Amino acid sequence: MTSDHDLDLSRIDPDRVPRHIGLILDGNGRWANRRGLPRTAGHLAGEEALFDTIEGGLALGVEWMTAFTFSTENWDRSGEEVEFLMWFNEDLLTRRRDELHAQGIRMAFSGAFEDPRVPERNRRHMAEAADLTADNTAMTVVFAFNYGSRHELVRAARLLAEDAVAGRIDPDQIDEESMEARFWLPDMPDVDLVIRSSGEHRLSNFLLWQSAYAEFSFPGILWPDFDRHALVEAVVDYQQRERRFGGAVDAVDDREGEPTS
């Protein structure tokens, strides 16, 4: 990994750093295939890229990062790759937990952990990491594991329906806040910037609700080639955009001198 001293932060406005960045770690398998390596080698290289990016986020002052580490659709991959990813996520927790804890990072997890296909040892290690780092405040890093946004939304709707039937909530009082309170991580803020590597241009069922007004960055590199420097470039680009959140914002077009919306 490179040093924070190697990062050029001179172009960064510290007051406009995205609070929450979502990371779709795409391209590990293609990275390995292009080098004649097994797909598992791409996941190992992708781990280094992820933790270098996390350290870059710390240097920038990002408060939250959510990494899409295993989706509800990834079970359709080969049995060999799924087995590796289960072991890999468990091993990552045991090897990296203390490192993140020492940096003051809170580790949190979002996903369908009650799924019987998720090994009990993975659930145990996630709970231990969350408990160990619960009071850390430097940054929250969320590992979205066995995560699917539609699953999260359906689950929240089901919980709301159960509460309404039981009389614990008036259906007329159901709003966005009551929905969010039933998400896997109710304290998760909206995503400001989603970064998807490898040049693909889709969310793939990742934080659909939380990304309603997110900006998007699609660097045309495979995830193992992403690092803290690429993160800085994505944030520089983000800070050049005018975020409108659905409202009209008058801006002056320098070419014509007329307001645009």
C-alpha cells in the first residue's frame, strides 16, 4: 500500500467530501482471467484494493463506506467460487479486524445473515467484529454480505405489515422514516457517491433506496487496479457536480450568460 503522504489532496474541498461512498467491487474475475490466473486470485487482489481504498477514505475524511462483498445473486456462481468467497470473507474478518480496529474504524454488516446458506462461522465472526469496533468513530465501513436491496425492502415492508396487523403502528403513520427503521442498518445515511469499477453502468441491486440521489462514478478499470488515488479522482469529479436532489437550481452558463436548469 502507498502512504497517505503520497496522496494529492490539494484539489479536494474538505467541506464537500461525500459523507457516504458505496463501492461495487466489480472486475476481480476478469482481472484474473486476463492474467491467466484463477478467479480466486482476482478476489485476493481485490482485497488489497479495498483496504487501500478504505485508507484513502480515512485520509479524505469520508464518514461511511459500504463495500458490496457478496450479493444475494452470487449464489448462482460455481460451487467452487462460492465456497472460496465464504472462506475468503471469513478469513478477511479474522485477518483485518484488528487492523481496522486500530485505525478507529467501526465495522458494520448488512445482509440476509439468517439465510441458512451463510455458514455459522461467518455469522459469528461478523458479530464479533461488529461488537469489537462498535464504539469506533473514525469511519464506519459496512460490508454488504449476502446483500440484495430488493430483499432488504421486502423485509422492511413485511416487518411494517406485521407491526400494523399487531396494532403497533397505524398504517396512516407509515412514512420513509418508519421504513428505514426496519432496514438492516437503520443508522446508515443516504449514499452520496457510488463507485462501480470495470466500466459497468448499473447498480445491480445495491442500496437502491439509499442511493436515490447519489452521484455515480464508473472508472473504466477493474477493481484490483483501483486504489486510494483513483478514489481521490472520483471525489474530485464528484465535487465538480451540482447536486439538485430533484429540485431546480439556477446556474449561469458561461458560454451564453443565461441561467440554465
